[in-house]
Amino acid sequence: MNITVTSLLKRVLPLKGFCYAGARWDEYTGEVIEVELAARRGARARCSCCRHPAPCYDHPAGVRRWPFIGLWAIAIFFLYRPRRVACRRCGVRVELLP
């Protein structure tokens, strides 16, 4: 049985509205695993303020990096470019992230 980092994460940490797009070693240090996240096709983004579904406003240019729990003493970071949403109640906000 062939197990990858992304299949392991899918099993232990399913993210509603998101999917694991891939994993790779950090190209500079080689001691960090970077896991790319992507918005699941058809899933609506939610406003981070009121948590209601809202249409996508745009995609800012920068990819953000969040630390996750290490695996076998290897640091893991999630990479994602969060969308901005046009919420009827709150205006333009960054989407809610799990």
C-alpha cells in the first residue's frame, strides 16, 4: 500500500470546502514539508466575520503559509492563497479558513 502525505492528511484531517493539492519538500532547507491547499471545486467560500456563504470577490496575489503539527519531527506548513469574499452583511473580507 502506497501512502503519501496528502492521503494521510485526507484521512486524519479532512477540511470541508478544501482539498490537498500536493506536498513537497521545502526547496531551501529540505527539512520541511509544504502542503498545498486548494478550494474544493463548487464549494462556496464563507465570510470570516459572520461565517455565512458569500460569493468570491477576488484572489489576492500572495500565498500564505501556516504551521501545522509536525510529523516524525519534520515541520509541516500549509500553503494557500485565501480568497476574498463580497459578504452582503460585512463587505469585502478574507474567507473563513479552518
